[in-house]
Amino acid sequence: MTPYGAPVPAGGTGLPAELGELALRLIRIPSESGSEAAIADFVEERLRRLEFLEVSRLGDAVVARSDFGRGRRVLLAGHLDTVPDTVPEQPAELVDGAVTGRGAVDMKGGVAVLLRLAERAVRTAGHDCTLVFYDQEEVGSHRSGMNRLSRLHPELLRADAAILVEPTGGWLEPGCQGSLRVSASFRGRAAHTARPWQGVNAVGVALSALERCTAHKPEVVTLEEPVRPRRPSRSWGSPQAATATWCRTGAWCT
């Protein structure tokens, strides 16, 4: 596993080159949250080649299960979607033994690992396996493919242990931090531009509120090892699990 934000290594002393190539193929399939049909098709078709797996599709979530009667079951899961690409777009490349591009770390590298485990390890594992590839993880939980599976087909998710293969560098890391999402409107008072002092500029009101939010110092919570604490943060302008990379405003200012 690589630290969050690092390129996914491939070849050399890192991951096998064929795994890097598979990750690259996945990265090159656009799958912004809500638009995962193409990558779900790719994953489903690859899994259905394996006759020892029972494959189910619910919307753009794909579940593959072995059933060798081995007593215990381990569930491994990863999400198919990514946050929107940046401007300019991140190139999908395999350079100097590392895979880069939108979703390389979060988490198409992990999806590639799950597919290779299905092909190379599930048949000989000492337990039965369930592999879950789900959609819309990067947006609100009410849209999450995992929640949809849990609600409509809980039998597909029954297991003795479950691991989400998000990259953490080998640490156990808390993932459900929660978020507060606010849509705010700020009102001013209209005035002629020749008499601006008779009005109230809504942009100034908004800036004052945003400055208060920016000045807030979040509480840092320290957890004992081997659980790695996550840094509190704030972000603006994106309904998905990403910080805002641009902002646009329009106003007449006098």
C-alpha cells in the first residue's frame, strides 16, 4: 500500500507491471460519481470470465462471491467512482514505475488489486471471498451504492470480516468522519450605483461570513497507534469528497 496521495508504483520493486497496466486501463475509463456505468461494465465483464464466481449487478454496483463451503467469508470492497477531474486534467500515465491520473490512488489502484485477487487468489484462499465494487462513494451517503446494496440485498454482504481497500500505507484509519454541507444565501439591500452608501453589498456580507469560517480552528483528536488520526479540515465549493479548486463570483461593486 502507498501513502494517501502518492503515485501507485508498478514494476521494479513495486507492484507487477501487469497490475500497473490494469490500473491504467481503469483510470482511463471516466467514472465521476453518478457516471460509473462504463467502468461497472468493464469490471462485470472481467469477473464473469471466472466460472467459480457468482456475479451480481445492482445498478452500477457489482458483487462477486465464491462459494467453496470454506466456513468463513472475507469481504473486500472498493468504490468505482472518482471526484471530478481538475483543470487542467491529470494525465493517465505509467511513468518511472508509477501510475498517475484521476483516481489512481482513490481508488482505481485498489480496484485493480481486487480484480487481480479475483483472478489469482480467490480460488485458492483458505476462506470464501466476497468482492464488492460499488458506485457513488464520493458523494452523500444517501446515494452510496454500498448503502443501496445493504438495503436491498443484505445477503450479498454477509461476511465474518470486511476490509475496504482504500490506501492508507498499511495503517488502520477511521473513515467515517462526517461532514456538514451548507448552502447559504446572503442578502443585501439594493441601491443606485450613484448612491452606494444607501445599500448593502451582499458580497461583503458573504465575505464576512466566510472569513469567520476560515478563521475557525478545528479540534485535533489524537488516537493511539496503530490507528492513524486524520487531520480535521474544511473545504468549499464541492458536493463531493474533494476540496474546491476554483471559485466564481459575479457582482457589481461600487
